[in-house]
Amino acid sequence: MNFKDPLSVFQQKKQTVGEAPGTLSYTGIHENIEVTIEVYAYDEAACEHFIVKDFSEVDLVGKNYWINITGLNDVTLIREIGEKFDLHLMDLEDVVHVSQRSKIELKESYLFSIIKMMYLRNDEIRHEHVSIFVKDNVLMTFQETEGDVFDGVRSRLEKNGGRTRARGTDYLFYSLLDAVVDHYFPVVSKSYEQFSEVEMAVLETGSTDMTDIYQLRKELLYMVNAISPIKDAITGFTREVSDYFNPQDAPYYSDVMDHLNQLTESLKSYREMITSLYEMQMAEKSNALNKTMMTLTIFSVIFIPLSFLAGVFGMNFVHFPGLSFPYAFHIFAGACVVIGAGMWGYFKFGRD
């Protein structure tokens, strides 16, 4: 069974300790990604899709725009984007620091959000750090590498009509958030399948490689750390009055919260099952160790009186009773056999 370590991004990231606040330094593992800028310019009547080299090619007037930047390793480009849209350096720093937790923050002139995107590709769970800025008629997403969960949103934008194209960037933000949450379900189901495989291995063989259980626990930890903060963030976001939350969207966000609550309950049960499996494995290993120690203890106890007798009769006294008796050794050997056999029989049959 092949597991992808969900925490490897934290283990392999660059060291940023000691850097000045607002320093842009990508901390992820996708350092050789070619940066692409994908633009969707849309209104209720039409939607255009094109790729640009830089933002000077886009006239951000008259329509709503979704700009998707793939690749976080070009910090110069990210700094230029921040200057163009007047984004704070501390927020840009969170874009390239992939260890940042999920959140939704209302700034003075824009909305900033971080989401942990998880999805399946080729039966493998992939994890990605996604940042979203919403300012006026422009929504920008920053992601680490190619591939995401937004194809459904793209399809709705390109089709005629529909709420996604008729509404503004506030509804587009909800649509992207909803797409991320919806793709959590297959990930949780896949993790549960992996757990079931490990559980069956334990039931069939009585033991399994503890590495599999450790990987499952890491996967679970990553999912909990991704889902729990976004629940709190949505709760706070929908309670505040802002230009980026339309009260008529409240039922949609309520549906997202229902999904997150369902995922949280599933992860809670999943965590209990993994903990039980882990404890069962540790108990099995502890029992095996106890049996080994018990066997060694029994042999030690059996040989303690025999060692005592050997020590007494092995002393180099000139006058020692029985040394001249012709059958002294046979009696000594027989006594040792009887004592040893008697103690073995006691430990074998005489204990409760």
C-alpha cells in the first residue's frame, strides 16, 4: 500500500525563521513549476478565457474577472501583483508560506482567504495550498501546481446563463469554496478505504506494519487541520457585514457548513477507529513482549536454586560432607533435575 505523506510539505520546506516580516519566500516543494496566468473575463452575456504572460495584457474594466495563478515559486511576479492590487505584504507572505492555516479575513479594501485543497488524482490523495483574493470585480487564486477542483466552476462560467456568470465575484468566491469542500468527501472516503485495508490486515494476520498506521494518522491530522479552521472562518465571515457577503447567499454557505459538519463527524469516527487500531497494535506488541519476558523469568527462576546448589557444592573446602561418597554427583544431578522439573511443573500446571 502506497501512502503519500500529507505533512511532507512541512518537513521539506525552507527555513524562514529569522526573516523580516513580509519577506516573500516560497516554502513548498513545487519549486520547478512553470508559472501560468489563466484569466476568465465574464458577465451575464459572455465569458472569455485566455492565458496571459503578465497583467499588462488584461484590461480589468467592465466585466468580472477570475485570475488563476499557478505556481508560487516566482515571488517577483507575486510581489508585482501585490503592488498592482495594493495587497499587503503580510498577506502575500501567507500566499507563499504553505504552512499557513485555512482562514477568511476581511481587509480594508479586499477579502483574503487561505484554503487547503485536497482531491484525488490517479487514486492518490493530493494536497495543495490555495490562496484567494477578492477585490471589487476581480477574484485571484494562487495555487502551487497544475490540477485543481475548479473544473466545475470553469464549466459553469463558460456555459450560457446561470448564477455563477450572472453574479459577481462574491458568488464566485462561494463557488470555489464549495468546490473545495465537495472534494473533501472523496478524500475522506479514500482514507477510510485505506484504513479498512490496514484493519483487514490486522484481523487476518494479527499484525501489520506500524508505518501504515502512522501514515493514516498523519493523513487524518492533515484533514482535521484543513477542515476545522475553515468552519470557524466561514462562521465568522457570514456574521459580518461586508461587500463580499450577500445575505441572499446565506443558504448556500449554510449548505457548505452542513457539509463541513458532516465531514467533521466522519473524521471524528475515523480518528476513533484509527486510535483503536493503534492501541490494539500496541497492546499486541506489549502482550508479545510480556510473553517473552515471562518465559525468560520462568527460566531464570528455575535456574536460581540450581545455581545456588552448584555454588554451594562447588566451594573448595578441604573437608566437605559427601565429597568421598561414590554416588554424590549422581545424587546432586538427580536433585537438580527433580527441583528443575518440579518448578517447571508448578509454573506450567500449578498456577491459577
